[in-house]
Amino acid sequence: MLNEVDFAEFQKENFSLLIDARSPREFLHSHLIGALNFYALNDEEYQEIGTIYKKNQALAKARGASYICQNMSKHILELAHKFRIGDKIGIYCSRGGLRSKSIAVILSELGYRVVRLKGGFKAYRSFLAHYFDNEINLDFFALCGNTGCGKTELLELLPHHLNLEKMANHLGSSFGDILGTQPTQKAFEASLFHTLNSLKDFIFIESESRKIGEIVLPLKLYEKMQKAFKIHCFCSLEKRIDRIQKIYQEKMTPLKFKECLAKISPYISVNLRQDLLKSYEQREWQRLIALLLAYYDKSYKKPQKIDFELNTDDIFKAKEELLGYFKTQLLF
């Protein structure tokens, strides 16, 4: 059985397998959450067929069909081993064209129930653009506070949470680029939609700038965050320094430190820059972090309206206090 639906219906399906039929390079750039890459054409084949298509469409289709058959001969054995005949399989390609259609027809003939995404990945991206252009129908509760007060640590302990820094693979500040490569903007938005779409009623989130490293938050999400119920987290300077040291000490290489320091160099004095470099080179982490916190605290703007003050010296007590308050106030 073979069916074709738009994304609004496609996302409601409970697939045993979701196939991305695009090339591995396209898949790596961004894909639907949960999809596996059973490609119709590999990267080299896709590029070759695209070049031929500009000159001779009939030849391109014939050559493409030949490649698809060769690739499917490999994929079918793996699919048959892992998925039973009769299982429901979702499939998409770039625009809902021949790549997904070819594989869908073969799988349908084998007895799988196949649902193809109408318009392919392009239609999915259009759906996301429309989704993020509208206000998100969730109540937002935002953790705010100075660097090192345990917001991210607390967030991970709370129900219905959205960790944007984890999703963006970046810690948010000029020194936050220590986790490795960030996802593409499209991949980030795919993860963001998947998480938001799975939540109901309310969400805990950490207040962020609109830009996290190279990732830009959708405007409506950022605006919703600005209007959220504000939970101001605070703790002792000693606790802040300890937390930051645990996060950064092992990951901050000399090269990465110099790269990060260069980002704030235009905004600090020469003396402070030299002090920071000296502290890092001598591995004086407590002093280094204290100097950086003094710099960052000056630029931190506490929200004008605070709805709840929360001491986060003990993160587990803070969690219990916060959830207890919310239950007492019937906020969720």
C-alpha cells in the first residue's frame, strides 16, 4: 500500500521506520528527527545525475533509475532483516520527487505500508517556517541569573524543559564554544520543533540571547521568552566559580582560550587581557574565573520584573523549592 500526505498529517503517523531518501550529504546537513538515511543516490551519484539532467533529462532519469536499483538491492536486505512485512514506513526526499517515489514503490510492492511526504523536505521546511512565525502555545517559565548560578543544571532537573544550549551545542557566552561543532540552523530548528511539539501546557527554559553561537533563535520564541514568568536564580560567588571551573577546565584548550579571549578583547582593557592570559597560563582557575565574572556581571541586565527569587547554592533544594512553589500556586 502506498499513500501520500502533507506534513501536517505525516507527523501524526506512527512509523516503524522513517526513511530519508536523500543523499548522505543532504541528510547530514539536516533531516527529520528520527529518520534514517536509506539513500536513493549517494553524494557522487546525485551530483552526476544533476549535471546530466541539465543536458539530457531522459538519460538522467535512466541513469538515476539504474543507480537507485543498485542501491536498493543493498538497502532491501537490511530493511527486510530489521522490519516485518506490513510495517508502516514513512519516506521523503528533497521535493517529493523520483527518489522517494522509486523507493516507496519498491517497498510497497514488497508488502510494506508506505506513506510518502508530499513535497518532501522542502514542504517540511515550509511547515516549520509557518510554525515559528506564529506564537508558541505554551506557558513559558524562564530561569535567569548571572553566569554560574546553576541555571542549566537546574533546568535539566525540571519537567517539561527545553535546553537550548544543549540543542545548539554551545554554552551561550563568548567562551561557550568549547563543545565542538554546532548543528546547522536547519538541524537546530528541526530539533527545536520536535521538542516543542512534544510538550503540552508549559515549559521551563533558560533565558538566552537571541543568538547562541552561530544559531539564531526564531523571533517568536525569543519574544515569548522575554515575556515569560521570570525565576531569578542567585548563589554565592564561591559556588559560581566552582561550577564554572568544573564545566570549563578540562575542555578549554590554550588555542580555544585565546580564540574566546579575542572575542571580548575589544571590550576590555589591555591590563585585564594580560591578567586573564597570565591566570590561564599559570592555571590559576579560581582567579581567572573571578576576573571573568567581574567582567560579565557588569554587563548582565537583571530583568525589570522578577516573579520568583530562587537560591541555587544547593541545586536539589532549589528544584524542590521551585516545584513546591509552583504546585502551591497552581501554576501548573
